[in-house]
Amino acid sequence: MSDKANDPVQVWHTMLAEMEKGFNAMATQVMGTEQFSRVTHQLTGASVGAQKTIGDLMERYLVSMNLPSRAQMMDMGERLNAIEGQLNEIKALLNRVHGDGSLGGLSAPMPPRTRQPPAATGGGGTP
């Protein structure tokens, strides 16, 4: 085996580890300053402002194109979920009332028969 000091992979690994330590020390020093904190705060504020402006522009664009906005679609989804919940409650109540579970396909139960079948006669003629 070769010596670790002469191994190019080991030398590369050691060099990368030392560079990482240097970058970490420099980043820690820079991020700890008041100036870095102030710049970060300003950039965050600018980003939030830009995001709000773009959202407002997108809302106006969608209104002009007669398309629903994300908020309107979310509201519609919530309303549909509420309607589905109410329909499921109604279905459960109907199943409890009828007890036979024949409402699985939401078909109405058959009404009772009111007409009696003809009586069987022995002669096969008219009664």
C-alpha cells in the first residue's frame, strides 16, 4: 500500500476539509456582524414587498381575463367539501331510515304494489 501522505485522494480530501473549515469560519464571522443582519433584513423586506406586488398584479390580471384567483378556487374547494359532507350525512340518515342499504346507488325505493295478481282458476277460462 502507498503512504497516506503520498496518496492523491487523501491529499485532496485533506485540502477540501481545510477549505471547508476556512469557509465556515469566514461565514460565521461575516454573519455575526450587524451590517450582515441589516442587509439580510432589507433583502427580506424587499422580497416580501415584491411578492405582494406580484400577487396583486396577478389578481388583477386574472380578473381582467375573467378567471378565478387562487383564493377563489380555494374557497370553492372548501364549499364543495362542505356540500359533500352534508350529502354524506343525508345519505347516512336515509340509509338508517330505510335500513336495507338500498340507497347505495341513490335510487329511490320501489313503491308497494297496490294491485293484486289475478286469482288462479281451475278451468283456464274467464272468471
